[in-house]
Amino acid sequence: MSTSFGFVSTYPDTPCGIATYSRSLSEHLEALGVEVGVVRLVERPTRLERPVIHAWETEGPPSDVARQAERAARALDPYDVVLLQHEYGIFGGDDGEDVLQLVRRLRLPLVTVAHTVLSAPTPHQRKVLDAVVAASDAVVTMTRTAHDRLVRDWGVPPEKVHVIAHGAPASFAAPRSEPAGGEPTILTWGLLSPGKGIEWAIMAMADLRERGVRARYRVVGQTHPRVLEHHGDVYRHSLEQLVHDLGLPDVVEFDPRYLDAEELGAVVAAADVVLLPYDSLEQVTSGVLVEAVAAGKPVVATRFPHAVELLEGGVGGLVPRRNPAAAADALQRVLSEHEVAGSMAASARELSASLLWPVVATQHLALARSVAAGSSRGGPVSARDPRLEWVP
């Protein structure tokens, strides 16, 4: 049975995690023989290159939103299932409410991947995601935490919500050489923005130095484009100043590049331990965390929801947020007690097979086929669900 996918998402060369996620998933679906077309969310006009079939300009005037949404919906018509990546910040309007102009116009079965499910949303954030979920034939979360929030706190029927993990490149799980000798390397990567907690990690490195523990800390990734647009590189500069003030220029290294999968794989392979010092208590999905586990690396992370779910079985160490001393304790233990690092790495390798993109793509395909077979959608949904009647 052939099932074609119409994606709605950001897409490379946009430097963001959802764009990278969508490219990886679409490429692995194509490897299964599935036809994929992408409606790409862009801020300004861009050239179309397969698999992108249409560009939805999100920064246009409000009067143009309905026309943009209609054109996006018609571009999706030739496909069997629409796979919508939902994140509040990638669509236009307050809390990304412009997405509702699209979902009310779709004539196809809709599967929504919910990248963020807040425990305490604002009333408007709740209204937006409520309406998207109501219009969806199925909703995918990448963690059990997000699944449970939708069912318990948002009242979504449990049979509508499916857990499919965030994927990781199969190359990350391939046998790799051990990190080179010398000082061990601690690694954090991903788009840089306030809330990533890098300042606490830097203070933890100062603590380790005072204890006589020698290690290097690499922070790899460019500043998040939206942060750069609105605030410049203030956060990165504050981190560089902190490194200077603590006398750590020989310990902490910033690499401000957005790496492709091959380059990133080499960087991760060279690391001894991955540190995720995030401030957020809301993060129910972390692609960086999944990639670190898939690579078989020991992980030290703050207790954000995805880390608690994935690491509590012995894959990594959990520490309180904004607590450099606790992070230093956990890092020292991993770096100095070889049996601890070995046990974490072994547990990670046991999990890695279920996190690789070929497995994830197969699960998405099975869900899409089930949705397509059972959907009764025969036209736009706006007239069928009152939660979409308020769409601006």
C-alpha cells in the first residue's frame, strides 16, 4: 500500500531543530519508497527545491494569511496524509495561530507532531493547540510525558495520541573509535539561546578545576536565528565574558557553527560525556538528548521532562537545574569512575536501536496508513468542529 506524505514544517537550510527533524524523517520515508512533498514555512520568498513543493511566507501582512493558507492547502491536495509539525514559534500570528487557517482548509487526513506540550500554557496557547488537536486525526508526541499531558491535562482521547520517539542518525550508533587520549571532553551542542543553562555549566567547569579535575568543555552551535534577530548575540557574549571572568579560556571552547549530521557525528564521537544543563522544566522533546543516547554517550542532564524519562533507567545522571556544584559532582563521577561511565554507555547502547531514524520512519508510515484507512475526512473541517470557528 502506497501512502504519500505532505509535510508542513520549517526545512533546511533554515537552521532549527524542527527543520532538521523534518528533513531526516522525510529522507527516511523516501528510503521506504514513500513520496514526500514539503510545504516549507519561510519568512521571505525562497527558491523551491525538491522535496519542497511550496513556500508559505509567515511574515506577510495579516490580510494575506488566508490566501497563503489556501495556497498551502491546495499544494497538499495530491498527497494521502498531511504531517504537520506543530511548534508555537514557527507559524505566524500570536502563538502561531495562523496554522489554524491551514487546518480548517485541509481536505486530507491530518497527523500532527506536537513538539511542545506545555504543562501551564496561557489561555491563548491552549486554544491554539486545542484547535490543532481537534482538527487532527492523530497526534504524535515524542515522549510519554507529552502523551500523558495531552491525555490527563488537555483531555485528548488516549487512542488519538501516539508516542513515536525523536529519531537519531543510524551513523551515530555505528561502531566508532573511542575518544582520543588527553584531557576528557565534555560536550553541549544545539542552537544557543537563553534557557540552555550554559552559564551554569561554565560555573561547574570552574568547580571542577578547583577540585583538580582536568577536562575541556565544548559548546557547539550557532545562536538561534530568532534570538539573533531580536536580541543579537548578547547571550553568547555574556557566556564569553563569564569564561574570561572565571579564568577558563583554556577550558571552555565555543564553536559557533551549525553542523551537518556527518560533522556533528564526528564531534559527538570525540566527546567523553554529554552535558545538557537546560533551565527549562517544560522541555518534553530534546533531539540532542536522543542523539547523545543513540551515540552511546554518558549523559549528565538537568531534570527536564525528556531527560527524566529517558535517563532514569541508568542511561545518564540527573542533576538539579541551576546547580553548578551538583553538575560538577556528576561530571567528576562519570570522568573518574570508569565503571559508571561504562554502565551509562552500555545502557545507552541498549536503547539506541529503538531511536534510529529508520525505525522512527517505519512507525510514522504505519500510523499514516492506519489514519488514511480510517479517516472519513472529505473536506475542510472548519464547519465540523466549533473549536475552529474562532480562527481569525
